[in-house]
Amino acid sequence: MKQSLLRSLLVLDSAVLLLLGALLILAPAQVLAAFHFQALPPGLNYLMVLWGCALATLSIGYYVASTNPLRHVVWVQVAIARSALETLLGVIYLARGVVTFQQAGLASSSRR
């Protein structure tokens, strides 16, 4: 039961990361607007495209890990560490007022 839940979570995370990665690669300005980031320099799109590449490749690793989580335990650990670090940094940036709840909330909820 636990392993099938883990597999399902890995497949779900993989699908969300692949979708977000593809969107960042194909339409970075529109994704930034969806996250309520306005009036940013056009050069930032380059960083968003690179982030999209990282997310898309992570999604492949997560999908492979979902086929046999015990065999691909490092990928499972990476998924857990990435999620925990993103959550921690999201809370810190939210608490410091760098981002709004809409910005941080959308990023967190769209990745889980």
C-alpha cells in the first residue's frame, strides 16, 4: 500500500513538473504573469527557460523512480529534499515579504 501511494505521488509530481517545465520553456513570460510577477526584465525569461529545462528533466527521473521506488531510492530522496527545500524557502520568502501569498501559494500548490 505504501509503495503504491509513493508511486502515485511520484507520477503526479512528475506530470506537474513536466507540465510546468514545458510551460516555462515555451511561454516563460506568461508563466511569470500567472504567478503575479509583473514588469520584470526580458532577460529573466532566459532563467525561466533554464528552470523549465531543470524541471522537465527532474520529471523524467521521478517517472523512472515511480516504476520501482526501492531500486531508484536516490530519486525518491531527491524528490523529498526538493519539496522540503522549496517549502522552507517559500515560507521564508513569504515571511520576509519578498513574495505575496498568491505568488508563493500558487508555486507551492502547483508543484504538489
